[in-house]
Amino acid sequence: MAGGNNLQVQNLAGLIYGEAASEDYDTMKMVGSTVINRLLSKRNNEFGHGLGEIMNKENAYYAVQNQNEPYRQAMTKNFPDEGSANKYKRALAIASGLVQGTISPSKGQFYFKKDEIKKLKKKGKKAFNFKAVKEVDSVGDYQVFGY
């Protein structure tokens, strides 16, 4: 997904840091990849149109919806210590690479909260085809699905 602008990168970095501030590089990349995968999926009715809408969609990303402490730190660039600032720099580099296309997103990864899974299943196959994926892991409040 070549292109993107600085605001998109910063917003994606805020989401990544907000969701995975205490996690390693691979987990941060997986979190950012979900946004890119949702965009590339062309499932606009399910995930939204464009990065901004996908990141801010109701019930999509806890850190953005609830503006948790790590998310607020990322958006204000006010970190409690050097370690946190360095983790944010990692999130920023991942976000930049994903938006610019120099980092390939993790393939086929989707994260859903349990209540979101129930809503999507009620909407049926057109909302999200859970039969096309398998549950591969869980991360916090999210169930992780891959192709």
C-alpha cells in the first residue's frame, strides 16, 4: 500500500502503541497489519472506507475507542520514560513501513473482540466469512483468525 500521509502514519502508530505498547515487534506489526488487511480486504461495509474510518470504527480497536493511557501518550508524544518513547518509535517505524509498503503486513490476520464476533456472525457470511478462516490464537480481548 504505497503512499499515505504523515497523519495516517501517526494515527496508525498511535493505534499500534495503544493496543500493544508492552508487546514485542512481531505483535506490534500484527496489530498494524489488521488495519492494512482490513483496508486491502475491500470489505468496506464490514470494516469501513479508508484508514481513518477503519481505525475509528465503533468496536474495532479498544485503544482508539477508549483512548487508553498508551494511546494518549502516543497522540500527545508525552511519554513517562525513555523506554516508552522507544517503544513508540518502534510503533511509528512499523506504521510508516506498513503505510509506505516497505513492510509487508502479516497475511490473513484479523482480530475481533468476542462481542464483535457475535455481531458479525449474526449478520451472516456477507459480514465476515468465519468459515473461511480459523482461530489461531488470542491476544488480550481479541480472538485472532488467519487464513
